[in-house]
Amino acid sequence: MRIYCDRFVIGILLLAALFASMPALARHYSQHFKLSESCTLPRPAEIPATLNAAQAMVAFSPGGDGEVLILQALAAARHRILIQAYGFTDRRILAALGRAKARGVDVGVILDKTDTQWYEGHEPVASVISAMQIPVWIDTAVNIAHNKVMIIDDNALITGSYNFTYSAAYDNAENLLYIRNAPALVKAYINNWRWRQSCSQPYAGRPVT
């Protein structure tokens, strides 16, 4: 009986501590939400996405299959490629993006602010992509722009934990999902891309902190 009472008292004390901390937590998170005030578009509403006719492929790392899947998808692009990236240092993927641009594909890229920095002696990724005459935006409205998304021809979607890096392909445990013929799902990601673009700054060729 004594053990039961002790546990009951401890439970009450934990609940009291939780409720006492809620105002502080609310203030904490409200400060973070202020980071998005620079956005000119509202956050897209949640929408249902029916996947009845969708086709999906999945690749797991390490092993390089994710890189192959991305390269094939970029090579097949004919109209538009929209990208959100955090880490983007895979030169083969960058080259494939340049080839898509050269054959007339409309390409737009949103990057994290870390992609405006030099890394391991290499030119910033934002500069490399800009040099291909591809528009680049830097999402500075959040602490980390951590999305890893490619939208291809408004019909195909690539996403997952997979950063567009050699490490993601050959060193890390990652997953990459490639979905086609899911228009409602792709539309949701396009709307999200436009939202994040509205929160971003055009890359001006200098580091962003």
C-alpha cells in the first residue's frame, strides 16, 4: 500500500510540474514560429492524397541506388524540376541538374543557408548551381531548411531522409522514395515549395548566416 501511495504522489508531482511548464513551453514555441513571419504566402493546408494509381520505387543506403534513381529521374525530366535541399554536394547530381537546364528544363532550387558557405575547400553549392543559370533561393526564415525534395515534371516526387550527397549514397543509412502518378500528393509538395520560396531570399552570391 505504501508503495502504491508513493507512486501516486510521484505521478501527481510530475503532472503538476508538466502543467506548470506549459506556459513557458508555449512562449518558447511562439518565439520559434515568429521565424516564418517573412513568408508572403501562408502555410499550405493539409490535403488528402489518393495513391490508387501511383507507382513507387524505394532505395536504401548505403549502396548507391538512391543516387542512380535520382540521376535517372533527372535525365528523364522534360519540363520542370523543383528542388528543396539541405545538403547538396553530390557532383554527379549537380551535373545532371545542369544538363537538364541546358536542354530547356525549367529548374528552381531552394537551399539551406549552409549551402552558401565554402565546405572542405569547395565553392558553395549555391554558387555552383547559380553558375548554371539556375535560380537559387536561400530559406532563411527557419533555423534549418531540412527538406530533401525533388518534384519532376509536376508528376514525380522524390523525398526521404536522403540528402543529395555522396555520404547519403555510400556511407549513411538512408531511405529514398520515388513516387509517380500521384497528382494530389505532388500538388501538395508544389504548394509547399512555393510557400518556402515565399519565405526565402534570392541567392546574391555571398554567404548567409
